Amino acid sequence: MTRLNQSGSHIIGFALLVLVLGVVGFTGYKVQQSHNKTSVANQTATTAKAAIPANMTSTADLQSVGQVLDQSSAQLSSNLDDGQLNADLNSML
């Protein structure tokens, strides 16, 4: 019986290991980035909830709610990246 030469086969195994670790690391990075964007939106929503009165009984209450909503809108607009939305829309066309 002939014996097969298996020298160098460990390099293939090492390359596969590096590839798998790279994919797992990249996926973790993307999940972390997504979590950071979500936490900014949640923080803004929590701030808005805390500043809005439960019962609005006067025009002052209505004006304070308007100010909170304006601030929340400005914060969300500054944190959003429309590049991904534009790329998705362009890919659908």
C-alpha cells in the first residue's frame, strides 16, 4: 500500500481556524455597532418619557412637551446615518 504524504496539511487547518475567528470577530463587531445605535435611540426615548407630564392640563404643559419632542428629534437626526438607507434604496431600484 502506498502511503500518502500529509506534510503541510496543518496549514489548511490553521487557515480555516483563522477564517472562522475572523468571521466571528466581524459579526461581533457589527452587532456591537448596531447595539450602540439602538442604545442612543433608547436613551433619547427615555429622556423624552421622563420630561413629558402624565396629564396635560395647561398650555405650558403642551409647550414643554413640544420642546422635549424638538430636542429628541434633533438628537435622533444628528445620530442617524442615512448612507445605509440610501444604499438599500439604490439596491432595490
